[in-house]
Amino acid sequence: MSELSFTAADDSLWQQYDDLATRAYGHRISDITALREHADLRVATRDGRVVAGGLGLLVNQNFGGSPVPSACLAAGCVAPEERGEHLAARTTTERLRPLQEKGAVISAISTSSTGYARRLGWEAPVPVFAWAVTTDDLKQSFTYDGHQITHGATPDAHTLQRHLAQLWNGPIERPTWWFPWKQSKSNLTTYCFHKPGHPTTGTLSFTTRRHERHGVTLIVHEFWAADESTTAAMLAFLGRHNTRAKTIEFRRGALPPHPTLLHSLHHHRTTAEAWHPWMLRILDLPQAIRLRGWPADLTATIPVQIENDNGGSADRYILQIAAGAAEIHPTHIEGTVTLTRRQLAVWYAGGYRTTTSARMGGVRATSHKALATLIGTTTDLEPWLPDHF
């Protein structure tokens, strides 16, 4: 068998990869065409024939309220006749390389092959769910509270979304092309919510799926609300679609992980469906720590040990946080907390909410206090990635 070659795709290779992805996935992947102006495509070729590849997006993800350059990998595949030879791992390395050279210090993916992704260094900070609730239950449980509704995106809607994205760990700092791409890709209808005389405090986007006999199902893709009353108004608005839609579905990850929906329903008849989670990997530890946001009133010095996920001796570091900034440096001091690289990604995203969840995740510590100190450095914001790529 001839040797593999990895390269950036030109026009011909881009078309070859589009054809390969359609064959490998069993259906066409529209993003391969739609994201061509914005994505990097790396392919593996054998005798001039594309046998593997995938898209890479260099965008910022919000962590601790600050943008961190991230390599978001999407639409990757290997030709069915080439599978079983670890080609996906080699291709992933080649896909990451140009994005790291351009500044990416972390990487995010969303894949159903979670076990394989873990072997390559990614880990899931939180579980991801899709939710379904009847429109009648929403209509009975929520009210508008004086909100006005505008069809279409208001001038300040994107500004609101970018602000709210900073209040979670994980959301993309969306570039300007992101909004029209998503709108066109999913045929979204958008509404904005505000109190009279006040700026927009909520934006909602959904699409519909026709039933065979009558009506539709509403599928929510975007749900951004600045406060509880706006959240209630948006849910009430969805409930008013009960004449045509029996059910509202919140696409996986679309609903923020707060309790407004579940705790406010008069009848608890929601359905949750677990999906494959988004996963995170730290590519450049010192830079990822430096660029992340940190609580301004937090001061901490923590010796940590970080193990390679494939075993071997642990590297020793000292993590120092003060005045809203942090650095991590190699040290000879024995760590008080020991993590693997994948556990480090969960901690970075604020996925360990308590020392109990950290210990159950395999994190080891010399004392409860040492572990509590480390966990407390990233729990000011919760992990949530509503963006799909």
C-alpha cells in the first residue's frame, strides 16, 4: 500500500473530500461547502485520492469571561475502506497543526465517538441533553410580563448574545459570518424580546418540522435570555404556538443549564434525551491558563501534578492566580492535586462543581482543602456550549 500524504485542500481536493464525506456519512454534509471561506480543510491522500480529512475553525471560546483561541474540528471522516488503521488519529494531528500555528491553545469537538476522542486527549466537561415539552404545558405555566416581541433580529440582538456568551464557560465568540451561516443552514425564524423603551433582553430562533398529517414540531436552536422574566416570556411565546405545534423541542445544548423550565412547569412532563457531548482538549497549557479569565478577587497558589493520559510520570507545575490573571510554571514541588490531561480540561471548563464530582471523576488530592481550592478557581461560571459546528 502506498504512503499517505497530508495537505491543505485545493479546489480539486476540496471537491474530492465533499464526495468522500457524502459516501462516509451516508448523506451530504452541507457545511463542507458553506464553510469553505472560513474553514481550513486538511486531507489525507493516497495515490492522489482523498481518503480522510476534516474541517477546522479557528475561533474564540469564552472561558472565565475571556476569549480563548480554539481549534474547533468538524466534519471529519475516513474512507470506509481505510478504517481500522488509526488514520483518524494521524489526520486529527494534521488538522490541529495549522490551527495551533495560528494561535489555537485549546480545541473543541462534538462527536458520537466519545471513546475514540478520549484516547486522543479530549474530555466532556458536562452531559448534553435535548428537551421536549408540550406547548400546552408552556402556555399554562409562563406569562409575558409586559415584554414586546419583534420578528427578526433587532440591531442589538447580536450584541446581547455576545454579552451573554461571556457568562458561561464554552460558548463561541461568534464571528460576523456565524449568524447568517446558521440562519441559512437551518432556515431559522428569529424573534427578539424587550420591555417597552428598553434594550433587547432575549433572542429566540427556531425551525419547524412538519408532521405527516397535521401541524408541526418547533425545534429551538437559539435561546438567549438576560433574566428570569425574559426567559418566562420566551417560553410563554413558544406556548402560544399550541394551535399548530403540539411539542417544542430544544435542540441538544440549546437550552441553558438553569432550572427555569423544569422548576416552573405546572405539570412536570418534559422529556430529556441524552446526546453525545461537546469535548475539550488543552493544546497549550501555559497559554490556555494565561488567556482564560479568572475571578478578580481570587488569590491562590496551588502545586499540581498532571499525568499523561497514556500513563508515565506526572509533570509538576505551580498554578498561581491573582488579580484576575493566572500563570502555570514547571516546578520541583510535589503537587497537592493530581490530574490527567483530560481531567484538566474538565476543570478548565468548570465541569467539576464539587470535590465529590472531581474525586468521582478520578482526580486525586492530598487533602480535601487542596482539592476544594483548585475546584473553586473555575466554578464561578458554568460550562455550556450551545454552538454547533
